Amino acid sequence: MLTLVALSVATWVFIFERRNVMNQAASKLAAFEERFWSGIDLAHLYRQVNANPDEANCGESIFRAGFKEFSRMRQQNVTDADGIMAGCQRAMRVAVSKENDRLDSHLSFMATVGSTSPYIGLFGTVWGIMHSFLGLATVTQVSLSTVAPGIAEALIATAMGLFAAIPAVIAYNRFSARSDKILTGMEMFAEEFSAILHRQAHLLATQQVKQPS
């Protein structure tokens, strides 16, 4: 019984924590995309983002990873535009994966609670009913008033199991869908940013080819 109470409390703590994380991630991603498409110089934006790397949101992390790799390869005078883009895309995929892992944190716990709590409660109910019937062996006259308290107490375990499982399942499905939506937004931004870097990479490669040797 105490195990189910602890699981239920932990689930609700994670529900409120995940809700705040998801809301902040979605709003900050939208805000960063608005800054990104406002016409700001990308080098200036990179300096702003890089000033506080520990406070970067998911959009900023993807942008910083891609632009950092692009700048590094440009400083190394890499002329292969496709090679530059491959490096930038790898860096952004890693950033997207890290942000997605951060969003999905604790969701596996909710899934586990949702799938196992009813069985834990059912086990408690069966155990309580068995204990009640075993106790009847010492009773000379069996009546409903004798059996009912033990069975009612045993059924509380099933109720507690469902009380822990139902919010966990609902929260898991809700947050999984929300995480997938944010992930789609991050991947779309990474693709759009890749297109910009791709044009810049080919422009730099063309300029280097035209320079006299």
C-alpha cells in the first residue's frame, strides 16, 4: 500500500515538473525562431546565444551546435560544401537528440507506473482476501460483518493501484504527444537552418574557387 502511495506521489511530482518543462520548451523554441527569422545577423545571434550556453533553450542549442561547426570548418578553410554541411547536420542531430532526451526524462517512469500499479494493487487485494479467509478459521460463526471489513480493506489496494496508474497513463500519453510535437518543431528548424548554411557553404566554396592562386 505504501509503495502505491509513494508511486502516486512521485507521479504527480513528475507530472507538474514535465508540464513546466514542456511549456517552457515550446514557448522558448517559438520565441527563438521569431528572433532567428527577424533578420538578425547570424554571427551576432551566435554571440548572444553563446554568452549563456548553460541557459540555452532547445532552439538555441541546435543553432549554436550548427553555427559552431560551420564556423570551425570555415576557419579551417574547408572548401567542400557537402563536407561542411555533413558536419553541421551531424552536430545539429546530436543537439536535437540531447534536447529530446531532456524532454522525455521521467516519461519512462510514468509508463512503468501506469503498467505495473494495477498489478501491484491486484496482488495486494488477493493477499488481503486470502488473509481474511485464513482469519475465518478461528471464528466459530461466520457472518457478513466478520468478512466484510477484511475484504473492504483488501479492495483498497486495487483502488490505490488504479489511482496511481490512471494519471500516469494519461500523463504519459499527453507528454509523449507534446514531446513529439516539440521534436518535430526542432527538426523543422534544423532543416531550415541547414538550408541557410548550405547556401552559405556553396557561396564560400564558389568564392574560394574564383580567387586567383
